[in-house]
Amino acid sequence: MSSATSWRDALKGQMPPEWAEEIDRFEGQMELRRQNKIDEKVFAESRLRRGAYGQRYDNGQRHDGVRSRALAYPDPEITKGPDTLWHAPGMQRIKIPFGGLTPEQLEVIADLADEYSNGVLHVTTRQDFQLHFVHIEDAPDLMRRLAAVGITTLEACGNVVRNVTACHRAGVCRTETFDVTPYAKALAFFLLGHDDAQDFGRKVKIAFSGCEREACGLVRMHDIGYLARVKEANGERKRGFALYVGGGLGTIPYQAKLLSDFVPEEEILPLAQAIARVFARLGEKRNRNRARLKFLVAKLGIEEFRRLVFAEREALPYDERWTAYLDSVASFQETPPTHPGEKRSVETPAEGYEAWLTTNVYAQRQPGYHLVTVHLPLGDLSSTQARALADIARRYAGGHMRLTDEQNIALRWVADADLPALHQELSAIGLGNPGAGTICDITACPGASTCKLGIAASRGLANELRSRLESKNGDLPDAVKALRIKISGCFNSCGRHHVADIGFFGNSRRHSNRAVPHFQVVLGGDQSENGAAYGLAVGAIPSKRAPEFLDALTRRYAAERKPDETFPQWVARLGKKEIKRMLKPFTLVPAYELDPSLYSDWGDPREFSLGDIGVGECAGEVVSLFSFEIAKAEGEAFAALLALDERDYRQADQRAYRAMLLAAKALVRSQNLDVGDDPDRIVAEFKSRFYDTKLFFDPFAKEKFAQYLLERHANPNPNPDEDYAHQIVEEANLFIEAAYACDARMAS
């Protein structure tokens, strides 16, 4: 394109008109914001709804390969303000509905990564791409170039319906009820920009799954989840879905509730619209920490929520789009490569072919074809690799690719005879690694590297664990190879640590008056059956000790498991007390002078800190007092965990509440006030000294964690059930983490 021609002019007629107008509108809003004619908060939501994020720079890390404009790091004082995106490059999220990707689209994203970013394409757990270090001035042209190949970034973030995901095996899976792809696509574009989906207090995540027993789309951990079902009626097979609502991970995970065991295919769009209207009308707006759909379902109860939704459905004005897409469902199919099985010459398979064949190749239900998973460590591939992969997909997979929720890319319709040649070509570009779907295939969010919420280096830990596991992969027992590890950089579950066999999420502790990066260990999660169970935190260990603990844990599992015993079953049999005993040696932190390595995080040699949150030295007496008191709270929280294991939900609730009281008391006592053991006085002093003054408020979580104690104190549950007890135990642990962070901020 010549310098005199803008992308707006060059791509005219190639973009859907409504998308082109939307991008023009955003560009106009950018200009008004420059002139200070739009409030920053309004503009922030506007840009977020188009996938344009700010990103973190307080970690001081330099990123090789970033183009010169992106290396112009901003003045830290400037980036503390709300308009940071004007002074520093940010992140652009690119949504790919159901993960479906064409070679042409991948090539365009690779070009954008080179021209506007750092040459790296990052795949997320929601089948999106993310480009980092993108300047907002470049966003409109980036969006236009995507729109010209059928991709929109609209509603990639913000208080709207996010990217609609689906199992990457949909259509080729051997155990699916039917292919959910056309339904996921139809719902994604039906709700895109829909008037009834613009007034939410928080985001809504939707997923589709074709299989009941597999992990697939993990529909039970979504705000709205569709699970494929077929019913026999009058001798005919009728397609539909079991519909789940109110699931979600985040800081406190909720299991979705069954709204309807069968929604016929012609009703999935209008029912989603009805759910959106109920959520927009009744969902929390002021308190963002309680604004997800899961909180509304929990507040109303599933019976009342169901009544409201179906009443809303009856009141909806007819929309022909509800069923218009069904005409194309029956005819929807992917086209295999033009010459299936045309064997390409390979004298000797590339190194690692047999291992790759075992872990990365899945036999499709269509005889003679395979789905091949391209394993992307940390979800990253370079622009050069992306272009080569696009060409490979054309020749071996008929151009059919899907992004996966484990941060990989799947090629579909690969013929038997082409597998050796395909592996050879993937290996030549550094993408022939085996290990997909094994313990080496670790999911990790960006963490402290670029995320503003990141506490610890989730990517750094993931890279270290993967390297160690790959070095001894041949010696790992099959039961260990089958485990899944997921890592988040903070208490939010962007890395999905709650549904992993072994999960980690980042936090911080102080020792020797210094901050030490830690990870909470989460055990007991189960992603089978679309997210059957969520794990619980069992204790925090220094970040640098995580590999040692993982090695000890997996060796013991391999030695002690019964035949066919799953990891969650083994953890349950072992019991929390024994897990805690096993964890204890790894929690120890030597003095800084004895081992300074524990005071830095993976991939960053500098001494660990919390950036803007900050940690400093303080009087030894205060540290000693707080540490002594908070230990009592942690002991009570563990007792609550044991009560939950024993299904004594009332005891779990009482212990969790007591743990929060003790943590609040630890903070109050640090201000040299002896409040005794009266709950009313502890809460009153905590509220006046830490809540009303905002001393307790985390810069990002704000008052959320404090409200866990205040709400439980004001509104005790007379009949706690399993869901409530699970929630309050999680809240107690997070309140304790927040107390640690508050003490660290006060000491700075």
C-alpha cells in the first residue's frame, strides 16, 4: 500500500459495511478523547469493548523484538493515570468465534504482529489471539485489516458477551452427539452488538460442547453453557441442548446450574436473548465484584431465575434470525483436502515422530483422517511460524484450523499417509513438539509479565515446569503424563487453575522484611464432564519451590495410586491433613542471606516486588505480631477445609468465618489495639480502620475481599449447603491473602 493511501481507502468494499462504520466510529471517539470531549471512563469502556487493553509496565522488564515505537517506555508517573494507553503500547485481543480460523486470517494476524506488535501471536484459553505492545493509534487500521478477512474485535472485552467458545474437535469428535459448530457461530453473531446485551454489570461467557463426559467446551464453568442433546419424538430425532447458567471461575468459582435439560435448536437464540435481558435488568451494576451472572442466579435461586427467563422468552418480539440460520445447519460441513492420502515423500520421519503420533494425533470419526494438535508452549508462536503454519494447513488440512482452550492450534482433516510429512514440516519450523494434552502441555495466563493484575510470574513458572518435565518425559509414568497443570498469576482464574489436576495461582508473602513470590497450590479440580469439580487451595509455597513440590507430589501419586484411580480421587483419599503435612517442607523460606534466589521470581533476576503496590521494611515488632496472629487465621481456614471434606457444611462455614475474623483481628492488632474476641467489635474496628479508610482495598480488587467478611458477619446463612460452604471457604482464603497484601502495603 502506498503511503498516500490509507487502509480505510484501500480496504473499502472488502469489509462488512456495519463493521467498517463501527471502526470509523471508534476512530472518531479516539479523536474526541484526544480533545478531552469524552470522559476517560466512558472511552475506557468503549475501547475495551473493541478489545484494546492497557498493559503492565511496572515490572521493568524489557521485551526483545518489540519494534522501536513500543520500546519507548513511558514515564512511570504518566502511566499511573487513567490515560495510560495514549502514552504506552497496550494489548489488542482478537476474538475467534468457536476457534475457527482460516490460513488467510492467520497470515493477516501474523502481518499485524510484525507491523504493530512484537512479532508474537499469543493464543488464549478462550480461543482468542492477543497481540501485545500495540499502540492505540494503530488500532483502527489493525481492526480494518482484520475486518477485511472476516474478523471483528468488537466485544472482545468489556461488559458484554465475550468470545463464544466451542470444543475444537467439534465435527470430527468420535464421541460427540452432533457438531455444535454452526450453533456456536450463529449465537456468536446473533448476540454481537445486540441491543439486549449492552447493559450488563460485567461480562458474559458462553460455551458449546458436543460431549457429555469429556472436558470439551467446559460448559459447566460458564455463564451460559450449551451441551448437545438429542431427543426422540414421534419417531424422529430432534436436536437440542441442555442449558446451564450461572457458572464461572474468577476468584470464587461457581458450578453452573441446569436451567433446562432440553432446549430445541430453534430456541437457543431467543432463550439466550431472554437470559441477557433478565441479567441486564436484575444483575448488579454498582458493585462490580457481585455483578456476574453467577451471583444473580445464586441470589434468586435457579427456580426463580428459570421462571423469569421463560417469562421473558414469552414476551420477546419475534425475530426471524432466531431460526434463519437453521437452513444452513444441515448443509454445514468442512471440506477435506483436495487429495486425501496423497503420500508425500519422507525417507525418514523426523526425530520424535512416534512420541508426537502418540500425544498430538487424534483419529477423527471420519475414517482415514486425523486431528493434529500443534503444541504451542505458553500459547505463543512467532509471525514467521504463523505464516508457515498457514501454508501447511492449506496443503495438509484443507485450510481447517481451530484454536483450542489449552492455548494450542489444531489442524483437522489430515490424512493417514500425510502424517510423517506433516510432522517433518512442523518440526522444521519449531512446531513439531510432542506432549499435547499431557502434563507438559501447561496452561498459563500472562501473569506479571504484562497483566496489570499479575502478582507472580505464571509464564515463568510454566516454562520452568515444562522444561523439567520434558527433560524426563520418557521416564514419567503414564498416569503422571495424563495430568493437567494450569497456572494463574493472581487469584483470578484466567489460567483456569480451579479445573486443573494441579493448579497454581500467584500471591506474595513477606520474610526477613522482604517480599517473596509465592504460589498457592490448588488440588482436586476435575475438568472432565465439562468441568465436573473445582479444586481448593491447600497452601502457599515459594515460587522457586514449586518444581520441587510438583516432583514430590507426582512421584508419590505414581507410587501410591490404586489401579484406575484418578488424581482427584487419590487426592481425596490422601486427605487434606496429609496433603498439608506433605506441603509443609516446601513452605519454608530461609533468610535472604542464606538463599537470595527465593526472593526473585522465575525469568526475572531482580528482587521481587509488587510494583505499584509496593512492599518495604517495617518495625520487627509489628511484623512479628501480624505474622503470629495471621497464622491463627490460616489454621482456622485449614480446619474449614477439613470440615468441607467431611461434608460438615455448618462447621466449614463457622470455621471460615472465624478465619476471616482472625485475619481482620491481625490487622487491627497491628495498629496496637487489643480488640479481644468479640466478633462485633473486631468487625467494627476493621470496618472503621481498614474498610472505611480503604487501607484494605487492593488497587484492582478494591473492596471485594473486605466484603466477604462484612457480608458474612451481617448475614449468616442458617442452613449452609455444599455450594455455600465451598464458596465461604474460598472467600476465607482470599480474605487472608488480602490481609497479607494490606500488611505489606502498610509496611512500605
